[in-house]
Amino acid sequence: MRINLKPIFFLFLFGISLNAIAQRTMETSQTSRGLGTNQNNTQKQDDNDKSKTSSPVDEKVVASRIRIWQIDDFLGERTAVKPDTLPLNFQNLTFPERNKTLSSENLGNLGSPFQTKIFSDRTEKTPFLFMRPYDNWIKAPSEQFFYNTTTPYTNINYFTTFGNETTQEENFKVLFTVNANKYLNVGFDYEIIYARGFYDKNSTRDKLANIFGNYLSPRYEAFWKFSNSYLENLENGGITDDRYITNPLLMSGGLREYESLSIPVALNDAKSLVKSRNFFFNHKYNIGFERTTIKKDTVNAKTIKNDTITEFIPVTSIIHTLYIDQSQKSYRSTSAELAYYDSIAHIDNSYTADTCSILQIRNTFGLSLREGFHQWAKFGLTGFLEHDFRRYTYYSRTAELRDTANVFSRLTTYDKNLVWAGGELSKRQGSILTYDALAKICVFGEDMGDFELKGNLNTTFKLWNHHPVSLSASGYVKNLHPDYFLEHYYSNHFIWDNHFIRENRTRISGTLNIPTLGFTANASVENLTNMVYFNNHALPDQYSGNIQVLSFNWKQHLSAGIINWDNNAIYQLSSNQTILPLPDLTVYSNLYLKFLVSKVMTSHIGIDCQYHSAYYAPAYMPATGQFYNQQETKVGNYPLMNLYGNFHLKRMRFFVMYSHISHLFAEPNYFSAPHYPINPSVIKFGLSWNFYD
């Protein structure tokens, strides 16, 4: 007999919450330790009682303080960040978008292949083409949090769904970090995503591990990160007939709804597996001088004490960055599924075992003149050289058979050696004006002549003398050869051998932010020339003309008492919807009540809605894991609504949500991608708990 521990766990959590609230209301004063705070638990003494003596044993109190940075994965420049400890929108971490973008194409589950529908949010975190549909789940070096903490810090997250165990989603994540001394910090995070799937043959099982650390002394700085990612998902090829969703009465013989697990799917025994291991190490040695200053403490303009302070001032930094990435994708099926792929099998018509991989080793050496070491040093200047080695491995008919029992073991390799040179000009100190600009060009190798320019500019000022305003601008120009696997690839169902010319992309963006008014606006325009895309046959193709993408992003927070209303609307205009299809309008709206329970528990009770206009969304091809253009089925024009309660009590956040409540009353047309429906209505629960000792 199997015991369901979920109700017990929920009651246990609820009991802890009530107990903590009761204890808090009975206390007259209490301080607690938190992120970025220094707190002492000391007892007040009565000043009038001079005869009272203090205890002979003094209690040692350690303040909890955590500093967090992200770094540039190219030259290792640090940026201070705030931890994600706010309760607002915590419940959205159970959706594939995870608060990173407004809307996306996915296969329904956490951990499944993913492509954002917001063009400006599309990134390339990995050099491996077949890993990019999983970019949403992996963590690039530039996204890793690096810590410095006075006490050990642990965070535990757990998200799950209530109901049928055959469709259950579970997401568990743990983070731990600790300082060995004031310079050295080490830590790890580990995440498991297990989504059984609300549709047949649609489960995912992902394991993501990161070991990280840093050493920060005045003269030597180092950051490192080792990642191991394992992403496995069953491929069902989508449902066979959309009417099982759009017209369930017809397909079920009169029933209002067709059971999701009973809907027929296109593939029954296909599976994709993507594995990746990468190592990142950035370190720099600072050359400089020590500067001694005298700090004077005065009382009534009379000096009573002088303190001498000696600090190290870096002038020049010698920089080295090493990045190693080894990634592999396999697509397997006990049958070749010829009907699904138009009866095409290039290698074997009885089964499929496609595989390919990449190995990248990138070394960057830089010399930096540091900003701010002298009054005339108003900016920093860095020059660098980079060597980029890549080895591509894939099937070849002419290669040697490595395994006589496996016809798919004829693998060949292709190596690329590239040398890049470049420099960066930056001013990151101060608040009135900051900027950075980087340029790099390939000076050796088959991609010689490729170049990239990018930059950012930020300024702040006050509007009407009391509203702080920030203005920022960014842009880039990229002229790069397409990825090698877009030109050459061989598998059981797809084969291509292309010779594409360089892609050119130019983008300009500007942002206006007024925090006190809850207002943010961003406008951008991008021009793409010789764009490479996947055409209607799921094959790489190149469009020789120009495509412009105009985007406007508006965010607004409104409040009146406990009533709050957050809105985010994005308008996108693609000049060629056939080559680059995008939804014209994407909206997220969140209406909620914000209040305190017993003066200690922050509570959000609300309902939110995600919507985008209908368009010919790209379809998904399981054999390659890529999204490709199609002109047969429109996706969108459906409100995805969720009812939730979100709570924050001291070190703990938790929520309860009825997701996809619009499934009960809206016209049934809920698809994320063509033939891939959104999950039906379900109750979700999530918990995040911090420990500072």
C-alpha cells in the first residue's frame, strides 16, 4: 500500500506557519537575521539599575550578511545583484516561463524544449545548436550567482501538483554556500525536474547540478563553476487531432471534455536525451599600490582621534578566462516512425538512433587598465586575445563503423580553430553616467572577418525634484557565420549540406524607468539580413532579404490601499511573418490584494492572466529538437488565467494556486505550440525556505 505524504506535508507546513505567527504576536520586540542585514540579539539593560552586574560570560553573536554577484563570462567583470526572496509572482516559477519571459512555446511540461515568443528575449547560452531549445533550464556562467557570506546559507525549493499521480509535476532544488574564510566561498545547487505529463508519452526528467565558488582578495580574484546537465524527455510528436481539445463533444461522443491522457499522440516510443558538462574559470591578478589615508573623528570641531586606513588600489589586471563545454544530443526510437516523417529514413528504416556532439575549449587572455585608480582615470580600458577551438561530431556514411551492432556508429569529426582580438572601454563607477562598449573581430581561422560590436549606456536623474528616473540605451552589430550544424548535418530523418553566407544583425534599444511611478517603457528596433531559419520542411534555410522587428514593452504598477494591479504589454511587429512569425500583442496582467496577517506574514491573494494574439507559431520537430515555420495552424487568442494565494513569513515563502482556471469557462483553444496543448486545470503548491546557519 502506497502512502500519499502530500496532505501530511501540507498540514505540517500549515501548523508551522500558525505556530510562528502565534509566537510573533506574543513577543514585544524581536529581531531576525536576513539577507544583507546585520542583527544582534542582545538584552536591554535598565540604565537606572546601576547595581546590576553583567554576566561574566559574553555571548558571541555572528551577524548574517550575504553579498551576491554575477559576472561577465568573458572578462569576469562583477555586478552586484539582489537575491530572489520576494513573494511577488513566486507562484509563476511552476510554469515553463519562470518569470523570464511573458510567453513561450513549449511541450506543456517543465523541462521540455522551449522557445520564447518574445523575440528580444531569445538568447544563445551554449555553442551547441541542439542544446539551445533547453536554454531555459540550464544556467550559463553569466547567470550563476556567486556569494560571500558570514554564515552558511541554504535555500530549499519544492513545487508540485495535487491530484493524479500519473500526471504529477515535481520540481526540487537545493542551494548551499559557505565561506571558508573572508576570501574563499564555495557552494553548490542541484535541481530535479520530474514532470510525468498530462498527455501521453510526454514526461520529462531533468537533473541539473552546479558546483561554484570564488576567491576574492585585494590582489587576486577567481570565479569558477562546474555544471552537469541531464535532460531527458519522451517525444509524443503532439496530439493527432486538435479537435480533441477544440471540440471534445465531437471526439468523445457527447462528453464535455476528453481525458487528456487518452488523447492519441503521433509518436509512442521516441525519446530525446541531451547531456552537457561545462567548466568555467575566470581569474585575474591585480597590480597596484597601497594608499594610506587618515580618518579624523571630531566632537564639537575638536579632533579627539585619528585612524589610519590602508587600502590596496588596483591599477592593472591580468585576466584569463577558460571555458570548456562538452554537449551531446541523442534521439532514439525502437521504430523509424516512417509515417510521421513522410516515409523518409536515410540510414535505417527499422529504428532510429541519431546522435551528435560538440566540444568547445575557449581561452581568453586580457590586460586591463582599471577605472578609478586616479582622478583622471575616468574609464577602464581592456584589450584581449581569444582562442576558440570547436570539435563537431556527427554521423557520416563514409566514416568507419565503430560498433558493428549499430549502423548509427559511423561518426566523423570536424575541427575549427579561431583567434579573436578585441577591446572594451567602460565606465561602471558613479550613478550619473555609466557605459561600456566592446568590439571583437576574428583574425584567424575559417571565420576570419566575423565581428561583433555591442554597448550599453545608462544615466540617472530626478524628475520634478523627487522622482528618480533612469534612462538606458543598448545596441549591437553582429556579422557572423551561421553555426556549423546549420550547414552540415546527417541523421536518419534529416540531412542537409548548406553553404550559407554571414548573418548580419543590428539592434538599438532604449529604456525609461520611473520606479516611484511604477512605470517602465522600452522600445527597440532590429534589422536582420541573411537570416538563417528552419523552413516549412524543418530544414535550415537562408532568407537573403532584410527583416525588421519593432518592439515596444510597457510595464505599469498601480495600487490603491491593499489593491494592486501589475500590467506588462509587449507589441512586436515583424516585417516578414512568413520567415519570422511573432505574436503582435502579448499581455500579462496580475490583480491582487496585498496585506499582512498578524503583522508578520505578507500575503498576496489574486488572479492573473496571460494572453497573446493568434499567429502561425512555429511547430516543433522531435528528431532535431528545433522549432520550424508552418502556415497551417494558428496558436493564441486564449486567456490563460490562474487563481493563487502567495505568502511570505520570515524565512519561508509558499503558495497555493489553481492554475489554468480559464479552462473551466473559456473557449477550448489552449495550445502552446501547434498540436501541443497547455496542461489542463490543476492545483499547484510551492515552498521556498531559507536557512542562515
